[in-house]
Amino acid sequence: MITIKKTRTDRVAHVAGRGEVHLPTQAEVDLHFPAGLLGFEKNKFFRLLSDPDLEPYKWMKGRDAEQSFLVIPPSYAVENYSIEISDEDQQLLSLSSQDDVVVLNIATWHPDETVTINLKGPVIFNKHTGMARQVIPLNAPSLSLAYPMAN
């Protein structure tokens, strides 16, 4: 089992003489989900796309289907986010430490223009290989399925 902890400070670096600097992110990242996403098991290939108009959100766009998902790093939603993933998930993604993993949460835009994010079923991927999986953390019962964003 590996515990992955993300905090709001994960997205900011402190640089001498410059203060806080937001960390750069890649514009596009190809992801491979060998088991697909929950409810979309046939869809295995996605591309993570940045859009300056949507920051800090990103699009996770299907490459083998029409589905696209709006995702966001948990550090933009909650002060401290900690998930415990199983040994099986850790092995499938070849994760040796929490430094190897990127965590994203799927966001839902509601008709009343509010946004909630799924903390219970995060998308995690190995930043070195692009191997990805939507996981149900071992501590899922304590996490929200529809956590409200500060809209």
C-alpha cells in the first residue's frame, strides 16, 4: 500500500527573489488506462490537454472514443488530500513512491453552474510512463463523491 498526499502547496514553488511561482505543467500528456475508466471500460486511451481559459482545470479527452472529462488536481479543491492505494494499483502503475504519481479528480459542471469534484474515485497516473488508472482508494469511505468547489 502507498499513501499519496497532496496539499495546496504542491502546486507552488518558493523561489528566492521571486516569491511563490506556480509550477509549469505540460500542455499535453498521453495516458493509457489498461482497464479503462469506471463506467467506460472500453475507453483506454486519453490525452490530458491544458487550456489557458480553463486553468486550473484540464481536459482528459478520449483518443479512442468521444468522451472527454474535465479534471483538476485535488490541491485546488481541498487543503489536504490523502489517498491510500492498494498494492495491486501500485504495482500496475509501477509506482515506487508518491513522487512518481500525478493525481487528478473528475469535475462535474452542474446546470446551476456549480462544480463538484469526485474525491472518492481519483485518476492517478505514473508521470514517467503515462500508465493510468481510476482507483477506489482504501480510504474511500471517508472521501466525498461530490465535493463542492468554491464556485
